Amino acid sequence: MKIGFFTDSHYSSAKLTHGCRYNSRALEEIKKAFAFFSEQKCGLVICLGDLIDHENVHLDEIFHLQEISAVIKKHKLKTIVLMGNHDAFSFSQKEFYDILGEDCKPNNFKINEKNFFFLDACHFKNGRHYTPDGGDWTDTYVPNLTEFSQQLENAFGDCYVFMHQNVDANIREDHRIANDNEFRTIIERSKKVKTVYQGHYHPGYQSKKNGIDYITFPAMCEQKNAYFTIEI
């Protein structure tokens, strides 16, 4: 299956934030990405989070998410969107997927003896999910790792993991989940996980450890044409 990837578009009305994020051009980049994915006949598109960025008025955030949703619907490609910390600090999970459509909500699945696992690290260490009230984006955590470990144990075939935040030990600690050591122990012990795909760390990064590839895609808001296809 050919899969299209992009992450960290951070779409908002701001022309430039943090000195390097070109937020307002994100919609055009997303349109280019989906046109490319259509040309490439991708069987699946995955956004690894942070579709939008903060606005002072929530109605503006809603409008921007609706614009992105219209692009997704126009191209009619199966698309999965993970929530990033910026998404979760602007939208509840329900509102986010009500706008994008339930079809965009991540659910684990298996195809051609390959297992796809989508994990939500938009949780504080106390287990509470991020809410539009905001909070510390560096306080990030994947709950229920025992359940995930059991799912891997029961899986037959190769496994691939998709998430917004990072578990690659080579990436800055403030971008990694609090229980990243436990997470890596679980996936290494399973001997089934081939690749972990991530966003969040805007420069992007790739590494390999104990037979597992860690691919962090660069942020769309900081690089033009930051969309990619991978055959799985």
C-alpha cells in the first residue's frame, strides 16, 4: 500500500510565528499535498497531527478546520488524522472529528498481514486527555501501555506505529512522551514493530535502533513541499 504522509501544517491566519512557521500558507500546501497523493494513487493518507494553530477566536479555528476538511473530502482519499497538541488545545476530540468526519478518526486496522496502530499521546501524565483549556505541551504521555503491549502480542504479521509525539530516544526530551523508555521496551520486546512514524519535532529525523526504524517527518509549516509517500 502506498501511503501519503504530512504533519504539522499549523494552519492559522498568522503569516509567520516563532520566526519559522509560515502558518497562513498551510492550506495551499495541503491542497498541493492531496493533489500529489491523488496523482500517486495513494491507498491511504495519514496526517500525524497539528493540522491547525491557535486563533484568538475559536470560530476562526473552526473555519480553518472546515477548509481543510473540504480539501480532504474533495479528493476522496481514505484519510486518517491524528490529533496533535495544538489540535487538542483548540478542539475537543468530538468537535475535531465532527468537523473532519468520523472516517478521519484513527482506528487500528490490519491489511495484507500488516498491522497499523495509531496512538494518542495527547494526555498529561495524570492520564487526563488534553482539552481546549490548554496546558503544558511537554507533559505528554501514552496511557494504557499494558493494553498496547497485549495488542502487539496478539498481532500476527509486521506492525507499524503512528503517533504525533516522539518516542525516538535521539529526539529532544521535551518532544518525547514521558514513558518513552517503557514504550521502546515494549515494541523492541515484541520483535514485530518495523517502523514508528511521528511528527511534532519540526526539523524531522530518522534513526534505527534494535531493528526498528523511527521516522519523524519535517513540519509542513516550515518547509515547502513537506509531504511524502512511503510504500508499506
